[in-house]
Amino acid sequence: MKHHHSVAMVLSNTFATDTRVRREARGLSLKGFDVEILCWDRQGRRPSIEEVDGTLVRNMRLGRTTILATSRVHYLIAALLLQAIVFLWVIRKIGTVRTLFLHAHDFNTLLGSAAARWVAKNRVRLVYDCHELTPGVYKEWYGPVVSRVVERIEFALLHGVDAVVAANDAILGHLRQKTAVPAVSVYNCVSAYEIPEVSPTEAKRRLGLSGFFVILFAGRLRQDYDLDMILEVAREMKRRGLSYFKFLFTGPPETVRYLANAARVDRLQDLFDFRGWVRDETVLWHYIASDLCFAVTRSIGPNSDILTPVKLFESMACGLPVAVRERTLAAEIVRQWGCGIAVSSSHFLDQLLRLSKNPDLLRVLGAAGREAFKSKYNWERMQARLFWLYGELESSWV
């Protein structure tokens, strides 16, 4: 069915590497919507215009590399500039279509999108797609004063929003305090068709991991994750001569540079395997070849406590037990489904030793994750929520 409405997605991240946004855009495109993307290419590595998953993507570069950890001031200036660019792009886009769904990803695009929605009146429906707990993120990076200001701005802008999508139920609950518009949570889950049909034994053999108990970290290593826990455990493994463990990393080399340097200085290289980016079609092979997924965050603020990263759901889909930090939303999910372990730094090695000696327990945890995937945490169910939301907005134009 071809819809007569266009979808303009704006996001403050690189579209090509944001799996959740890509899944949303692909689903809407297959549903019959005409989807176009405007994104902030923070790494500055994508062409200005490209096609991804059959969708036209416009990548913007805002000065030099704009990674938050590199320069918080430059990031903030670029984020403000992005709002103006989003407003102008959307206004121009409205001039070419009769009606428009404006899908704004995260707070860094909300002000410009809300302004465009106000100018265009009834020709635009604004969907606010919130990936993180906004005041929590700003508290972690800029402190409590900025956090409170940002929270008030976000709540004020919600009055101009027509629908809300949140990356998990905790974020959805935060936003529902100030809005009664249609709202859904859309977790970053895997589709059933994406899972390779390969056994763990074969995957280990093909990836050269046979004979090791493999702890996997897949994706970009953000500041939220507990690198020091990994290093502490690796040092103790070396001291005890535990050579059958292997920490496997797939993702951008620059994000694990600190860890790689520390491993070299402490002569821990035999315990680590840094593979860099792997192709989308093979990343799940690494999950199937592993024995445990590391998704343990540091306790740095409210946002880190409610993160539900894609690696949690990729682990479920592949039947891989997952390790998360105690007293977090991820830990609640893991405990509810019995699909992994909640850890602290003082007990992590003991838990690894217990798991490495108990393959039956690993199979039970992995099977529980598969059940969670089949029952709830799969993209087919998440996509149905997104389609329902868009259906509600479409009906408001009838």
C-alpha cells in the first residue's frame, strides 16, 4: 500500500550506524511511506548524499569532528546550529509535499522540529523519538543545573508534539508525565530473519575462537560502559594463569583505544581480540560464537541506570547469556526472563569462572533469552507498535 504522506526523519547521529533508526526508516519505507533522512554525521566520514536501505540520506558535517567526549563546548555549539538547520530543511521540505510526518530523533532535533511544526500548522504531524533520558544525559555531561533547564525545555516542547516514541518504557514514563498524545516504546530489537542459521561450534570455528570462553563486546564503546571492570578481571586472570578466556571486541577501533593501550602496557594481549568494525551481515555470527555478552555500564547517572542497549536484545536473539550491572533497568529485564547475570566488579571473575565450568547453565540462560526474543523483544513486535502510531496520526488527517 502506497501512502500519500511523506516522512522526514531528522537525527543528531550518523544514520548509517544507528541500527534502531535504520530499522524504523526501513519499516516505514516498506510500509509505503516516502522516507527521507537528514542527519548529523558526527564522524564526518559519510558522503553528503547517499542511499541506505533504499532511503535517501543527507549527511551534514558541522565543522571538525563533533564527538561529545572530544569537546563538550564544540558539541553544544554544533547541536544548537543543528536545530536551525533542521528548521530550515523542514520548511523547505514542506514546500514540496502536501502533508508531512516529521520524525525528530532525540532532543538535539526537537526545538527546530517543533518550530517547523508550529509554522506549518496542520500540514505537519510531529513525532518525537527519544533515545535516552534527556535530563539524565545532560546531568552526566554538564551537571544538575543544565539538566534541570533542559528538562523544562523538553517538557515545554512536548506541547507541540503529536506523538511520542521512546527507546524503552522508562523513557516513555518520563515523557508521559507531560503529554497525553499517542505514545509507544520501541526497543532496538533484532528481526527474526537477521539471525544466522549456524551452530555455536561452527561459528567459533569459522571465527577462530574455538577452545576459548569468549566474552563479547559488540558496537561502539561509549563512556557509559565499564572498561575498568574488564581490565581488573583481565589482570587477575593473568595473575592466576587463566588463559582460556578471551575478551572479543567488534566496533570502531578509536572507541577502545584506551583499553587496547592498557592491555598492551599490562601485557594482557593474549586475553583480548580487537576486530574493529565487522559487516552488518556477520556481526551476529560473533554473538553466536561467544559465551557471554558484556553490557555492564558504569554508575554515572540516571541515564546509565536505564539504558537498554541493542547488545542486550542481540544477545537474546542469538541465545547468548548477557552480563549487565546490578540495580539497572537492564538487570530487571535480565532477571525477569532469566537470560543472564547481574554483576558487580567484586564478583565478576567468580561469575565468569562459574559459567565457564557449567555449560548446562549457559544453555539454560541462552534458551531463556531466545524465549524473551520470541515472546516480546523482536523487531516484528516493535515495528507493529510504530505502524500503529503512524496509523493514529494518519487518521487525524482524514
